[in-house]
Amino acid sequence: MRPLYFDHNATTPLAPQVRAAMAPLLDKVFGNPSSGHAWGLDAKEALEAARGQVAALINANPDEICFTSCATEANNTIIQGLLRPDAENPDPGMITTQVEHPSVLEPAREMARRGATLAALPVDNQGRMHPSDLHNALRPNTRLVSVMLANNETGVIQPVWELSGPCREHGVLLHTDASQAVGKIPVDVRALGVDLLTIAGHKLNAPKGIGALFIRRGVSLPALLFGGGQERGLRPGTENTLLSVGLGAACALAGRDLPEEMARRRMLGEVLRDGLSRLGADFMIFGENAARLPNTLLVGFRGWDAGRIVEELALRDVAVSAGAACHAPEHEANDPHKASISHVLRAMDAPVEYAAGSIRFSWGWGTSREDVLDLIERLARVLRPAR
Ligand code: PLP
């Protein structure tokens, strides 16, 4: 059976063009970018070209891009850097949403344990946050607002561009975790009006182990690491030229193909949607009426256990993901359905009988129409027998 990979929001395969761009770094271009000799200068040139490619994809200046090891590190750098209580600001405040990735929620909770104030805004049943809630939550001590651009589970796009006005008025920094958005939809830091933005390389066909942080000129972010001063002191340590070049190439590729790939991915989503409705299963699509990424469909199959569907599909060489599970509140921990519902679906107040059977289908570069048709066929075999 042909393997079918429908888990591109978890991670993506390496694009051949990215591999080709990295090849010289595995061979001749091995110098340390800080060295003044020819080897170092070659490495520095490759690194700075990559920085330019990342910047170009999001309409930033190259000097506004800091390479990190991953999105988690970028999010931690921002949150731990800005929310550290000090004598001047003993209880710095952060506002985020209930549906953020753990790489935002967990450092935020940690900073709250250390004295910061944390507010997590709700979302509606489509997974959308409402900018008016931000107006009401802003306080004199608020230092940071962090709202993801696209949700990893539902693909729902948040109206980040509507948040910059109130943030600016209150002198608050605006961050967006764009890990799932960059390379999938147009992302323009100026149009969004953000001060800080997170990129995850492996979500856009670059290798794992590389991410980037956009820091608007004029914004000062305290460093978490101290050392040789690389990445303008924010992320010291000898630069990972190999993976940075990979991320640069992936950004160039994504930017080049974006309009066609978006249309193609949207078409694949329609084929999938169509196929699902012909299966005869009772299902709902989470965030169906919200603006969503063109590559993501989170589907709840009524009365099913998501883990069972994932396993059955895995036996048929299909990779999908169960709506990321999260710890249940204690009083629900013994209910096998409620215990497996993610924090995102909880925040959306999703019906338990559908949410417990939620499967995330995510596709991307290399996914064909035939793949989607085959997926539907294999899914039909899983869902057909009586439970
Ligand atoms: N933010 C979002 C929205 C994500 O989907 C992910 C990964 O799933 C991350 C951050 C963290 O990425 P990484 O594990 O590469 O640090």
C-alpha cells in the first residue's frame, strides 16, 4: 500500500530544493561565520543570504531576523524575556488566548508562577478570539499580547491585524506565533502590525532544529543566553549555518509558490470535504465557519475514539493526528471521552461526542489529489464496520 502522509501540521518533509541548498554547507562551506578568513566569510555570506530570504517572506528587514533552534525557543525567548518580574515592574502582565500552543502557554504559566499576571482570552465556538475582549483585558501593567496567527489543530486564523491598534495605544508589545502560518498563507509583519513573530522551520519543508524570531527594529528584547554575542547578542552560540540556510531556502521556495500552492491545497481540502460527506459517517468540522489555513481540516467523528481511528489508519499506512490531547481537569479525568479532548476543543466548547473522535488531516507540499482520494477510500474501510 502507498503510504499517505496527512500530518503536515506536525512536521513536513524536507523539500529537495532545501536539501540542495544545504549541500555545500555539509562540504566546503564549513567555516565559523565569526572568523575573518575566507572560510568564515563564505559561511557568513551564506548565513546572511538565508536571513535575507527569511525576511523577504514576511516583509521584514534582514536585521529584524534572529535564528533560533525552534519555535519553542523563540516563544520562550519572548515570554521569559519580557515577563520576568523586576524591581521596576514586579507583576508584568501578559494577555494571550486559551488556544495557544503549549510553547506559549507553558512559559506564560511559568512566568505567572514567578509573579507575572496572565490572562487567557476565550474563543468562540468557531475557535476565533474577539479583539473587543483584548480591549477589556488590557491593564496598565500589560507588557505583552501574544495571539497565534493560525491554530495548529483547527487551522483557524486569528485577527491579529486588528490587535496592533489597541496594543500600540497602550504601549504594549504584540507577538504572534506564526509557526503554522508562515509558508502556508501570506504573512506580512507590517500589515499585521506585530512587534514580534515566531517561525518554525520544519512546518515549511525546512529541517527540524531551526526557527526564527522577527523582532521589529526598535524593540528591545532581553537575552536568555549569554555568550559570544552572536545574533546580536540575543541568541549567542556559533550559528547553525547549515539549518539556517535550509530555512532560508524553504522560505524562498514557499514565497515563490505561495499563490499556486494555496489554491492547490484549498482544492485538496474541498476534495477531502466532499469525500467525507459521501462516507455516510456523522461528523463535524471544527472551525468550519472561520477563516482557516488551506491545508488543515479538524474533523470530529461522532461516537468514535480518535485514538482508535489513528491506529486503524496507521495499519493502512496513513498518517493523521488525533486532535492534540491535553490534561483533563481532575473531575473529568475518569471520563475516557472528556479526558482525551484537547484544550483547543474545550475552549471552543466543542460537543464531546464529536470532539472525542477528532482527527486532524493536514496536507502540503507533495500531497496529490490521488492521495486524498486514496485517503477517503481507506477511511471508508475504517469507519464502515459497526463499532
Ligand atoms: N507553535 C505552534 C502553533 C506549533 O504548531 C508548534 C509545533 O507544533 C510550535 C509552536 C512549536 O514548534 P517546535 O516544536 O518546532 O518548537
